[in-house]
Amino acid sequence: MIEPNHPNLNSRGQALVEYILIFSLFALISMGLIKAFSTMMDNTFTSLSFILSQHLSVGVCEQNCFFKGYVNQ
């Protein structure tokens, strides 16, 4: 039977705690990166959809069109 103060048991427990802390740190950092990337992609698609809806609209500009190349001016 291993005694509670056995040196091998203490080092195993300490290594386990260190691995759990390191894993938690990596998980926290990766969750922050995923959240930042998700926010960036959301903003990008929102801007892109707004730009495309403005530039690809047809029949909404009767005069003073931004682009003179539209047929409907």
C-alpha cells in the first residue's frame, strides 16, 4: 500500500494539476480566438451584404444615381 506522503504520489498529483491548468489556459485562449474570429466574420458578411444590396439594386434609382452606368437612371 502507498502511503499518503509518498513522494511519487505527490509528484503525480502536482503534474495532474499542472496539466489541467495548462489545458484550461489553452481552452480559454482558443475560445477567445474563436469568438473574435466569429465576430469579425459576422461584421464582414454584414458589410458585404449591405454593399451588395446597395450596388446590385435595380429599378430604385430614378434620378441622381450614384453610378451613371445603370440603365434605369
